[in-house]
Amino acid sequence: MLVCKPAQHSRYRPKDESGTGNCSLAQEKRLAENPQGNGGKYLMGAYIDLLKAAQSGDTAAATVLYEQYQPLIKKLSWHDGIFDMDLYQTLSVAFLVALSKFEIR
């Protein structure tokens, strides 16, 4: 089975398992669109199930989602080179409110 590894820099071609760089452009595109290689079906389904569980009051599911977004929340909490704890708390509350209001289609 050919498994392309994503290129670290645009001038390097992705490599297959043997390291020869034989990935086709179509394989590279599929890899860029879905790095898990599973068609996005199972991963997205599990995410939707987790989101629905969190919206129905499952605190463990909400905690999992909150922890997944912690790096982004922390990144956005910096202002003028200083970590702003008030901004962090505001973003955390905003995330939890948005989680409850998010509409799944």
C-alpha cells in the first residue's frame, strides 16, 4: 500500500513508504484534503457524536472538545506579548456558549 507522507517544504515531494518520492499528484491532493486517509467519514462521524453528546449535557464530551481547542484559546489569549487571563477566561466561556449553540446540519 502506498502511503504518502506530507512534504515539510513545498520544494520537496512527498515520499511513499519506501522513501522514493513516488506519490502522484492525485495522491498528494487526497492526502492534503484528508491526512487520516479514511475519507473523513468515521472521523467526522465521531466528532459529530461528541458534539451532540456535549450539547445534550455530557460534561465529559464537552471537556474533550474544550481540551482539543485549548491550544487555540491559549494562542488567542495573548495581547501585546502578555498572556491575558481575563481574555483567556472570556474566550473559554465563549467557546462553551458557542458549543451549546452550534447547529449541526
